[in-house]
Amino acid sequence: MSEQIQEIKGWLYEAGEKIKASFREELKVDQKSNRTDLVTNMDRDIQKFLIENIQSTYPKARILAEESGYNTLDTMEGTVFVIDPIDGTLNFVLEKENFCIMLAVYEEGQSKLGFIYNVMQEELYWGGREFGVYCNEKKLTKPENKLLSEGLIGMNAHMYLHNQYEAQKIGEVSMGVRMSGCAGIELIAILKGTRIGYLSNLSPWDYAAGCAMLDAFDFPYSGLTGKPLHFNGREHFVAGTPKMVEEVSKILQFP
């Protein structure tokens, strides 16, 4: 597994350099479902680059990814690589920062490894159940199990504005609400202990890598009805410290 970790790190660092180099060229931007749901030529290029490396190294592995026809799987059996080539594409286009490359490895539906690369900060968060969690080569300490009222919570802007799943009430109980527009950034914040939790509406490639590292800390995550994540389509999502998730479950009245 150590060899696999080094391989994946190498792919992500190379992908990050490709993204940085793209800032010197004209970016091709298209809309998907609406004007704020964007895809760029770099999203497609980075996904293609990662898939080619996976297929040449692990030809039997299956792939679940955001773009180009890889966005559904009928089962998570076997080895599955989950890819988000650029998480936070709107930030990438408009800010040139606050975006990530994310990759996860699952075996028979169970998390094995997760990687979130904050390209512009040159911080690679990686780990899993067998390793713990690292930022580059520094091992992270498991964050304190804080209550909802003791920390900041990351949240999806649409959910908060429209008060979906009591989002405003949950925010009022917390120390404050933060919105980065990037699931990877929010999940990193939980791993670092600078957020106590995150509520959003995500696809599997948005949460797979972060969940693999949350598993290393035994931090819970689920859908916002308390049911396990489906890894199939978008779903409302909660993750955080055990105490925070327990409080949210009581507010939302799920088991």
C-alpha cells in the first residue's frame, strides 16, 4: 500500500502542476446545469490524466468520476477509484484558489485511502484507517470532540439561504457558519479541527476522499436523514465530530 500511496501522490502533484500552468492560457468554460455549475477544459484534462494513470497501473479497477460518462457505477464491489478532478470549479474559475483535486480508493465498498490536494497552498491531505491522516508528511492529531456550540460549521450556501434541513437553526447553535464553496476545503477543516462539521448537498466524488480520512479518526458522516451514503447521485450530507453530528441528529430528529 505504501507504493500505491507514493504513486497516487505523484499523480496528484503532476496534476497540480498542470493546473498551475493552465493559468497562463485561456480557460475554456462551459455551463452544465446552470450558470453557477461550471466545467472547464482543465476539469476534463485532469480527469483524463488521472484515469489514464489508474487504468495503466490498475487495469481491473473501476472508476467513479465527475466528468465524461464516469459519473455512475452500479456497484462499489472490487477496487474503485473515486475522482474529483477540480473540486470547487467556480472558485477555480473566479478566484484561482480555494479548489482541490480529490481522489479516493475503496475496496468492496469500504474506504481504504483518501487524498485531497489543495493545489495553490501545496498541501496534500492523505490517509486512511490503517495510516491516520497527514498533511504532506506531518501526521495530524485527532481533533477534539467538540459540541456544535463550540465551533464553526461549514455549510452549503443554498441550504442555509433556504433553511433546508433546519440549516439556519443549526447555524445559530454553532459559533458561526462558514461557506467556502469547496467540499474538499470544508472536509480538510474538519480534519484539522478548525471546523466542527459540514452540511451540504454532495455527489460521491465530493465526499469520498474526505470520508476515507474521517474514517481514520472515527468521525461520523451520513445523509441528512441518518441513513448511510449511497455513492450514487447527489445527496444531503453531514459530517463532523461525534458530538456535533449527534446534536444535528436531534435537531433533525433522525435516529
